[in-house]
Amino acid sequence: MTWAEFSSGPPLLEALGAGAVDFGPTGDVPPLFAQAAGGNLVYAGTYKGSPEGSAILVRKDSPIQTLADLKGKRVAFKRGSSAHNFTVKALRKAGLGVTDIQPSDLSPSDAAAAFSSGQVDAWSIWDPYLAVAEKRPETRILATGDGIVDSWSYFLSNGDFTAAHGDVVAEVLDELAKVGRAAQDNLDDTVAALSKITGVPQDIQRITLTRKGLQLGDVATVSPEAIAYQQALADEFYDLKIIPKKLNISDIVWNGRPA
């Protein structure tokens, strides 16, 4: 087994659809773009993170006090990422749309630099980048995902790999659930291990693992509820002209049965 590390979902799914990797996790929006582009992938499983693991950040001294204050402002987020969905729904809560802001399509690392230097007014981002940024005294959370967006995430698998090795995919999902539960039951060891692997400091890693509602062991095959959520999101993004065509999510949902 080999591991590949990605900063966000879009490049991961590009590699997965091309067969460069076989399996990986992502938020809700990247699979829409991948499916629209004809990527060879399937939804293999689901899990839910904490809605507090996503947020829109502003600087502490910023005049922006409410979501409505984002009108006309420069807001950074990675197009095609879960932050894209969060931004759309956060703006809608304030009676705004993406056309009411100046969006900046930036990777997490580029957005962090732009935010720190004042090149953007706000930054929509997820953990662990969020946890790193919110520890800085000059940063203020404008809004988290709590009450704004559901925190569905997905495990995607290469279509050919899944067709040939459904037994492996099923075993991986089962093991992920077991490891997730064990990780949450032994938080100190998990924090230390993940910090060593990722280079994220232990105090930051602990924040990401103790967000309200996070259940690391809630890994399952794709439920009707998860499909309905993703279909509604696909329809919304098509209506907003963010993705170029209508999608049928069920077309690329793995049935959960080994080949």
C-alpha cells in the first residue's frame, strides 16, 4: 500500500478518477465536479465531520461583523471544495449570493498567505487549516458551519478498482470504522500519532479531533439520506451554474457488494 497526500478534495479526485490513486476521502462538493468532468470514480462510503470544523474567518480588527457585511468583499475559498458549498449557504443565510462578493479561488496555503497579508477580507476554510488560523490572535471567526451546512463527507474509490476489488473496498471501510472508534477512545495516542504523521502541532490536532459532533467511527456505505443530500447539492450547484450539467448521483454510488 502506498499513501498520497493532497491539500484538498479537487486534486485528490482528479488523481483518483485518472487511476493514480484508488481510494480517498473528501467533502461534499469535489465529487460533483469530478462526476461532471466524467471522472472514473464511485461513492464508496460516508462519514460526518463536525459542522464547527468549517468557518469563515476575518481579521480581528475587521469591520466585518455579520455575514451580510461580506457584500462586496474579497472572500477566499477553494472552488470545488466543501468550503465552496459552505460559502454559498452562509451567504444565502444573509440574503446574499456569490455574485455579491469578490470570490478568490485559492488553495488553502495560498489563501492563508493572502488572508494574513490582507489581500482578501475573509477566508472560508476547514480543519486543520481552520484550527491553525483560529489560534492566531489576529484572527476572528465570523461564522462556523453549525446551523448553516450539514457536514457530510465521502470516501470515493476509482471505478475500475472498485469493480475489480469490491471486497477490498468493503474491508477498508470496515477497518476505517474500527480504527476511527479506537482513535476516539484513545485520544492522547491519536493526537500524538497524527501530529507525527502530518506535522500539525499536537494542540492544533487536538482541537480538530474534539470538535462538537465529530464521530470518527461513523463510517458506512452510502445511505439513501446521504444520496439525497448530495443530489440536492448537485441540483443547487447546477441551478447556480457552478457545475455545467445535471447530475444523477445514484449513477456513481457503489452498491456496497464485493465483486
